[in-house]
Amino acid sequence: MTVDPSKISTSITPFAMIDKHSALPREQEILFTMHTVFRILEITQTPSNSRLWEVQLTITDESDPQLAGLTDCFKEEIEGRGWHRMGRLMLKVGHFDQAEELYNELLKGASDDSDRALIYHMLGHLKGQQGKYPEAVKFYENSLQINRKTLSEDDVSSTDLYNDMGLAYHNMGEYSKALKYHEKSLKIKEISLPPTRPSLATSYHSIGIVYDRMGEYSKALEYYEKSHKIREKAQPANHPDFAATYSQFGRVYRGLKEYSKALSYFEKCLEICKKTLPEKHPYLAITYSNIGDVHRLMGDCERALAFHHKALNIQENVNCNPLQCATTYMNLGETYREVKDYTTALTYYQKGLKIREEKLAKTHPDLAAIYHNMSKFYFSTQKYSIAMKYVQQAVEIGQEKLPATHPHLVEYRETFEKIRKKQ
């Protein structure tokens, strides 16, 4: 542990030697202030004991340019004062139960409509993070209804609310509604904000996600590029928002079957997540599962399983969105099917299917995806009548909810024909 006094700001004293006051002076204890930040220089295994690792640390403070840049960015993003700011921070690091408890208490003591509108908005955001999208929409609508009493429909302060409503509808599989709210938010921002504001990047990113889910990959890439260019100018390179952008690039290239590119972007996402998020954060699990899925598609099922189980180890031990867990179960099912371990595959498919059927509307596109996977499973085990039942469900949902040329719907129809020829 290294402390260079010449690199420490004179405005604070971040540590004190307390060996003279310690019960064990020979230990030469040092007391550090709360929230002291160290940079990890090197991690090495000790030669005398393979179970011990030595970590070389050097102290930083607010004069460190990289840390200062990131801290200033977070301060700007995590708005509000007092408990409101604490609530936003809890949401950012994934402490959803504590955040919900805090916001419910704040709602009880809210003194005016402005406070209530903000709290309803944050409760909606929280429900969205938990995968409770219809509840999220209700909170957003409550917030919007209050705002309409005093604000015009195109007031810039409503743009985040419109964007969050778009995200909720996107997660509910209502892509047209999602696009409507995202475009409404973007239109106001483009008129009201400078072109380099990170808030604009958020809107471009959100619209890109909807086009990705609609199978319009070139449009998705166009919006992701716009978002990325703004973030490169406005945010430090180690900002967590870059992880989200890299993840979406990875999803698009996976959809385009350019797996090496997809893997590269998912690994960039993972690198940032490991530096900026707690080790059990739900978003880390999503990234592990995405990497695992690409390894499966590239034919490396052994590595795929390792990453999926890493994801599951987080998801089954923290309070995360159950739909994220369902995706990992589905990915595990696919991987075990490909290595012909059909018993284990079916176990994971059924777990994923149970969650999605409980949490999603009957015509949600994500249900079609798992019905299609179940049909491939039963085709592999030569149970063609059951396979046909599942693929028909996938095709019906796809025809209702997806564009006619969507790659997923095309694949569902191809599987349908393959099964039909076997019957």
C-alpha cells in the first residue's frame, strides 16, 4: 500500500498513523478516512503460499484526474438532494429493496405535487428494474398526470419520464408504443438541449434498442453510433454508460451473426462493469450470460457453460429481475441441448419458461423465443408432435408482434417447415 504525500491534496488528510495509540504498536496501523479510494496496480500470487495473493495499492484523492472526472460525472447524473439523491444511488448500484423502502417513506411525507411526481417516477423506474413493467407504467402515468397540471406536454423536464415509459413498453413487447415515447422524448431534447448532452445519448440508445428488438439491425446500429459519439465527447472512458452501449453493439452483431465482433463488444462491456459495479451486480450477470451465448454460437459450449453458471451464481443469490434469470436458464437449456445433455437442458428450459409465462403477456415476443427453443429441443429428441405445438405458438406470437421480415419470425417459420416434414 503506497501513499505519496506529494500527490495528495492539501485540502484533506485522508490517513493518519495511529501506531502510538494502538494496543499493538508493532503493527504500525494506519487509519484511513471513509470512502478513501485506491488504485489497484498489480495482483500477484505469493510464492510461499498459492492460496495467498498480494495486492499493490496506491492512494488517490480528488486531485486524481481520472477519479475526479468520473466522480464529477456521477454527481451530475445522480441528481437531487438528501434522501432523494440516496435513492438514486441505491438504484444505480442495484439495491432495489432498500430503494423501494426509502421511496415509500418519502411518498408518505411528500409535501407537494412536485415531490409526489418525482417519487412516482422513481418508483416506476425501480419496478422496471425488478421486471414489474405494468406496475412501472402505472407509476409513470401517475407522475405524468401530476406533471400535466403545471407543465406543458413538451416541457424538457418530462423527457426522462417519456424515455422511461418507452423502456417499460419495450420490455412489455409493445414496440410501437415504446418508439412513440422515445421519439417524443428525443424531439423535445433535440430542440431544448445542446447536441453533446449525455441525455441525448440516452434517447438515441433507447431508440436503438427498440429497432434492435424489431430486427432492424442497421437502424439500431445507426442510433447506437449516435449515442456512442456523444458519450465519447461528454463522459470519461471508464463511465458505466459505455458498458451499456458496448452491450447493445454486441447484441446487434450477435443478431447479424458476426460473432467475433459481438464477443469483442461484450468483453469491452465486462471490462467496464468489473471496474465500476459491485461484484454481485445484476448487470454483471447479464454480461456473463451474453458472453456465454456467443461462445455457444461459436461452438465452444464448455466456455459457454462456464459463463452461464457464473451469471446464474449472481442471479440466484441477489434480488434481481427474474426475467434476466429466465434468459440465463434459456441460454443454459440451449447449451445443454447442443451437447446432447437433454435431461439437464429440459430442466433449465422449464425454469425459464415458467418465469416468462408468469411474468409476461401471452403474446410477448420473448415468450415466442422460448417456445421456439422448446420446439428445437423436442425436435432434437424426436418428439415431433410436441415440437410442432411449441413452434406453432412461436409463429403465432411472431406474426402478431414482429415485422414480417424479422429474423426471428423467419427462423420460426423455417423450424415449422422442418418439423412438418418429419410428421
